[in-house]
Amino acid sequence: MRRTRLGLSICFALMAALAGVQTSARAADSPGSSSGGHFASISALASDGSVSPNLVSSTIHAGSCYYQQGIDNAHISTSSTTRAVQSHGWWLNVGGTCPSKSNVDTYLQAVYCTSSGCGWRTVDVQSGDVYAGGGSGKWITAHEDCSSTATVGFRSYVDVDLIGVSDPSGYTYSPGQDLACYPSS
């Protein structure tokens, strides 16, 4: 009976995460209370480690602007002075009349487990206004230092808001993957 309840808790946490229910502040997206939990590998969410990712969204239409939002896989940083995981979010001008800059919010999440189940916990979010295109100076980086090299599941997602243009809400997610980094937060 206990194993069934735990399995159902994990299943419900995965369904909520895939449905985008857990996407805001750190306290709201961690399962159960913040005390007594631990970060875990992707396998705590799904037996095959899968989530539904898109690295670049389909074309989004807002006003006379056609654009896409992009996110890379969470990865071990090669530019940090200490071991860290990071991910970059950006936007692409596909056509029409778009603003020169857009606000990009990049979220970095790790699998976090408590006695009530496992889910995605936001470990960093960064926001800024950038020109279209991606690449250095044209993306926003979410970053989390590692306290050890224990294996933990990570994913990231991006939300692009056109400056001065009403655009639809929605996120683009990277795939979840295990990395040798236990978050320091």
C-alpha cells in the first residue's frame, strides 16, 4: 500500500510538472515542505527520464511580429570559476515587425524530493532585455553552483515577452537530464 501511494505521488507530481503547474517561485514549486527534502536524479520522476521538451518553440504571432523562443539543455558550465549548471534562453525574430529587444526569463530547475513525492524545484531564474538571435550578449543565463558532484536531474525553460507588444503566454522547455551537480541552494 505504501509503495502504491508513493508511486501515485510521483505520478501526480510528474503530471503536474508536465502540465506546467509548477512554474513559479521556489516555495510554490517544491513538493511538500522545504525542509527534509533532497535533490534527486531524473529517474525519480519517470522510469525513462523523459519530459516533453522543445528547444525552439513553434512560431508565435503577436501583433505584427513573428518570433520563436529558445532554450538550450541545462549543462555543466565551462566558463564558471566553480563547478555549476547553467542554461541559456533567447528569442528569434522570424518575421514581421518586432521590437528590437524582448524580455527573456530563463528558469533552471532541479528534481527535488520530499516524503510526499518528487517534482521540479526552481534553483535560479534570471531576466533581462536582449536583442534577437541568441549567442553571447543575446541570451539570458540561469546559473546554479554545485555543492558536490552527486547526480541530480535538471531542466530549464524560457518565457519571452515582447516589449511594447501584447504576446501570448507560454514556456519552452529543455529536456530533463541527469548532471553531476548537487545544487548549492
